[in-house]
Amino acid sequence: MITPGKRLRKEDMTEGYKPFIGASDSNNGVTAFVSNSNASEDSNVLGVNYDGSIAESFYHPYTCLFSDSVKRFKIKGREGNKYIYEFVKTMIRQQKVKYTYGYKFNEQRMKRQMIMLPINDEGNPDWEFMTHYMQAIEERLYLRYLESKASPFNTDSEQ
């Protein structure tokens, strides 16, 4: 399910603690912190840029507002989780090279975009596989970090 963000002009922003998600490729898409509310307020969603840093996407488990340059992606008929959205994010980013200045990633193209996902025996997206796959990658990265010499948990005196 793809839903739009809502325009919030800088002069209408009120400083606060709620992340405002813009079409940025850094800081998880957070471009400001506001106390405003509007119809774009959402959580547990993948924010996908269709303007600015095209096809960049970030998972937002927290409540935030979305600019009109960012679409909110939710899995239809299912509660998504961090790992599923991180998997889908990777699949969306693989399409980034298709969209350039002359061929924008607009709402119509976003809705038509094919995203290749693993399927289960019934032919439906295998959400469980995606979750376990991303959990395994996360665990592997944590272990690599903990084993590195840069780890604050390393007690080796050879640093």
C-alpha cells in the first residue's frame, strides 16, 4: 500500500521532537524535528523518496511526518516488521539506477514497479524467510563488530 506524504513548508514548521522525513539520502531521511501533526503522520512504515534522492528508502518504526516528496510504503493486509521492511528497502534500492533526471520515480511508476521477493510454497511472499534472512545478516554484522579490534568490548591489550 503506497500513501503520500503531505507538504509542510519550513515557515509552517513548529520546532519539536517528532522527526520530519524529507527526500534526503542521509540521517534516515530526517530533515527536521517538528511538533506539527497532519495526515502523513505514521509509524512502522518504509519511507520511499520519489523526488530528491530518488528511490532512497528508510524504515521508520517511530511516529513521524512525511513530506510530499516521500511516499509511505506498507505491506497490504499484513503487519510488517523491521526485517521485512529492510529486505524490501534493499529490493527497491536495486531499482534506483533506472530512475534519473529525465525518468522520475513518480507515484504511477512506483505503483507499477516490480519488486522481486522470495515466495513460499503457496506462491505468496515468504515474509518469514525475509525476516529470518535479515536477522541472520544483522547477527553476522553484530558478531563481526564485536570481534573487531575497534570493538569497545575487546580486552586485547595489543590495540
